[in-house]
Amino acid sequence: MGTFLAYSGSYHLDGSDVIHEEAISLYPNWVGGHAALSEDGRTLTLSTDPIVAGGRPSVQRLLWRRVLG
């Protein structure tokens, strides 16, 4: 069985930064996460603050890639 992540909220641009304002998430630690857009604009990475998972520090990341077509 696969896994999934669901979140919603707004976003805005601040210079070259994409600011995601997660309002709700299936996993509460994703609310208030961080977003980084690659220099070429093709990859958006969302990440959480560090948490302890399985007894060790962990940062969770969600990677979006723009498909050119």
C-alpha cells in the first residue's frame, strides 16, 4: 500500500521565494513548513521543521517537479 500527504493553504511570492501558508495538513507538523523554489523554477521543495521520528531527528520533504511539455 502506498502513502499520501494532503495539505491546503495559500501561497505568495516574496522576491524569488515562494511562501506557502499551509492552513491544514493530514500531518500537523507540515503546517508552517518551508518552501524553496529552484533557480530554474522547475522544482519546488516543501519541508518540515526537524522532528523526532523512529528515535532520531528527521526532516520530511515533498518535491514537486514541473513537467515541460
